[in-house]
Amino acid sequence: MRLEEDQVLPLAHAYLTPEDWAAIDAAFLGHTDPLLGVERAGEFQELFRRIVELAPAPIGLALPR
């Protein structure tokens, strides 16, 4: 995952067009995380939402303390 985040994604952001990203989004619609499965996806989505609300910028939406 680290290699993907550090090298692959920056290259993707640099070279893929909005049309490329739309095609990628369409291809992944309806897919679930293979590590979680369908049963746990909602639970982890709620946890992620909560973390984003509580974490300060630039990670989340909360105001700095």
C-alpha cells in the first residue's frame, strides 16, 4: 500500500485525465472492499465518517484544538 500511495497514485494524478477518472469510477461502482466484505462495509464507512469529522485539517474536517 505504501508503494501505491507514494509512487503510483501521484503518477496517476499527474497523467490521468478527468475522462480516465470517470471510467475508473464507473468500473468500481458497486464493488466492495475485498478485505471487509459486504457485511462490514457499512460499519467501517460509519467509522471512517466519524474519524473524518473528529480529525483536524488537513486529515479531517474538525477545527484545530
